[in-house]
Amino acid sequence: MLRAALILTTAICAGAAAAEKLAAEAQAKLVALHAATLSSEMAGRIDAIATRVGDRFRKGDVLVTFDCALPNAQLTHAQATLTEAARKYEIERRATAQKTTGQLELDIPAAEVLKAKADLAAAEALVSRCSITAPFAGVTVDQKIRAFEYATPGQALLGVLDDHALEVELTAPSRWLRRLRPGTAFQLAIDETGKTYPGKVVRLGGRVNGVNQSVRVFGEVMVEAPELMPGMSGNAILSPP
């Protein structure tokens, strides 16, 4: 009986060890560190879209241009108004210096200059919304509107991301928190490429999922791998905790 119990205990321990070994693989996926949905800040007709899905761009490139005839006219009017107000102020300032007029007469044109400057700043802000530039270098992954269509404020126009700055997001058993730390090494096996890449943990998620007792872990690939793309998935293989 003792031998049978010993054999049974050994079998149970072996089974637990095997289960633990299998648990050393965590589901993982690649996500872009920088991704954004570019939206319209104004109501207006789209004049041009300089990118299509799959096109690459540099940071600061103009991706979308709006018909901005009216805002540009308002900007020109604001610039002229400021010029006029500044000249009137200068005339009054010289008159005050010659003691032919009082300070009150100078305060009024000074206030007009400030008002004109505020109007000009508002017009410049409006014109700045007439084009949308790339917030980072990357690739267009989604186009939700076409040239000559009308956009409304807040409407999504383009989806863009930086496909060179990637992060590994994996879901690990929460019991691994006993040993997971920033710097913990793992091997990333990607289904789409059939290759394995060295990686390391950079940070841990801020909470445990109580439903499935898991925790989100974030890492990075430690080698240059231009074939990797956001959305690829596989398994992160870590040493059993």
C-alpha cells in the first residue's frame, strides 16, 4: 500500500509539473506603441487626402487638406484690422508724447490693438485646422472618408500607426506575479512568421483579472525584426514560475 501511495503521489507531482510546464506559455500579441485615429477639428469639405491605406509618411507630412477659403479670408481681414489698429495707436502715442492729448485717448486705441490681436489669434487657430499633419512617422491603416466629401467636427478621417515601434502584450497567469519583474526574459514565438524572438518584460499591468486569474504583461522584442507587424500573435515562452 505504501508503494502504491508513493507511486500515486509521484504521478500527481509529475502531472502538476507537466501542467506547470505547459502554463509557461502565455498568449501574446504585437501592438503599436503609437497609434491614432485622426479626426476633423472643423466642419468643411475635404480638398485632398495625401495618403491611402498602406502608404507610409513622415512626421509632419500633411495628410488631409480642407477647403479653407472662408477661414483664409477671415485671417486676411484680421491681419488688416490689426495693422489699422496698430497705426492708430502709434498716432495717438505720438500725440500723447507731445502733450496734445490725454492718457485716456491713448488707452482706447491700445485696447483696440489688443482686441485685433485676439481676433487674429482666433483666425490663425481656425486656419491651422485646415490641414491635418502626421503626429509621427508611420503608415496609414484605415481611411474613413474620401476627397470632396464633407466632414463634421470630431469625425474620424484616418487611422495611422507607427509600425516600427512595437510592444508585446501578453496575458499571464496571476500566480506568475511572484517572479515576473521588469527585465524578465522570454521567447516570443510568432505564428505568422514561424520564428522565435528574444524579448523581455518592461512593465506589468496594474490589476489582476479576477475572472480568469490573469494579469497583463508588457514587453519588447530585443532584436531588429522588420518582418514583425502590429496584430501578429503567438506565445511568450517563459521559465515556469
